[in-house]
Amino acid sequence: MQHVLDQKFQDKELRKKLTSTKNAFLLEHNPVPGRDAIWSNNSDGSGMNWLGLQLMLLRDRLSGQERWTAWLQQHVNLFTGKPLDSAWSDLVKRATKVTLASFP
């Protein structure tokens, strides 16, 4: 997926839109529970949100920053996607809670 995203964001407009999110947490919210527990938040925050994670890593690379990269390396194995502790899943759950409260 990272290679696909690298190719997609070679487009200047898409790259500009991604980097304009600055340091925001990116959440792939899937409105259908059980549809996608890997790439999205699985609707309820139980998903891994790997798409959001990979987009934040890409944004860091494109902007020359390591804000999220440094944090993620401490909490997620970036080669396997497996959590090293509960920090990432806790953050996905909190972001989902805020999203659901903001957009009922």
C-alpha cells in the first residue's frame, strides 16, 4: 500500500492537500461496522487505521518532518504494523469517539 500511496501523491495537487493537513491525526473512518478492521477504524474505533497511519508517515516524508514518524516508531512496528503497546489503538479509539460525536 505504501508504494501505491507514494505513486498517488506524486500528483502535485494531491500532495499539496495531504501536506496541508499539517500535523493532524488522519483517521480512515468506515461507517460500516465489521467491513474493514485493518485499513480503517472499523466504524467503532476497534480497527487498526493503517491507511491513516501510512498517510501520516507519507506526509512526514513529503514535508521533511518526523512528528508522527518518531511517535509511531515508539508504538507500532512500522514493518509489520503490529502495535508495540496500546498507544496507537487508544488514539484510534479516541479519534473515532471525537469523529462520531462531531458527525452523528
